[in-house]
Amino acid sequence: KVYHPERWAAYKKALDAVAAACASSSSFALVSVQTRGLNAQLASPEWALRSDCNEVYLFHGSTASSEILEAHFDVSMARPSTASLVGGSKVYFSDIAAKSDEYTGTANQGLRMLLCRAALGVSLYTEEAAPSDATKAEFDRKLASGQFHSVQSFRKATT
């Protein structure tokens, strides 16, 4: 477990804001993820995940996992992805380890995958494997409005 007191305090504050937005949204619904059962296995009561903001455990695969840890999960360091669902620099997660593994590179050295807490909040959903530029722009507009907090895509691992 990686614990950084300042980041944790900021994350908890953000959870409260996302939970408040979820409570007032008619679009809020619990997101179905394969990792939902991990809460009971990994979290003691004081670290339990919050369902009021769709907080879940998700995998993040990257060739830069060590750097992510060193930067204490600073989201501003996210790099643009060519396979993105939305424009710009975002953080991508999966509830399927094999999907996240596709982003870890080919080298078998060092840390490549993280299991992270993530608050999905009110989530947009798509089944498009490669959303059009118009769809991406619409997702970006909705995310920027604060009405939605995440985009969930039904994608299967390609390996």
C-alpha cells in the first residue's frame, strides 16, 4: 500500500465533492466493475471504498508506474493517449488486469501495473471501441461541465 498523507487528504476532499454531485444527479448509478468484490478483501473499515461516489479498485498499466509512485499520483503528469476515449491527457484504468497489461510494454522488469482506488462518480458509458471525434468532443464537453466524472467503455482485452 502506498500512502501519501497530503495526496490522501486531497483525495478524500475530492471524494466528498464527487459524492455531493452524485447525490444531486439523476444520472447517478452504481457502475458495474469486476473488481467490486476486492473492497471486502483489501479494505479494513477505515479504508473502505465509498459507494456514494462509485469508488472502486481499478488497474492502471503503464511503463511509467514507478514514476507515478514517485510523483505521488500527480494527475497533472498524465500524458495524452492515442487510443483515448476523450481528448487530452486523462488517466485510464480497467477492471480487467489483462487490459491494463496491454499498456505495460514488453519489458519484464520493474513495476508495471498498479491497483488503484478511483472515484468514478457519475459515469458516461459507451460501447464504441473507437469513438468518433464528435463523440470524443461530446464526452469532453460533458466532463468539463462537471455533470459527469468519468467515461466507462465496454472493451475487452485484445491479448
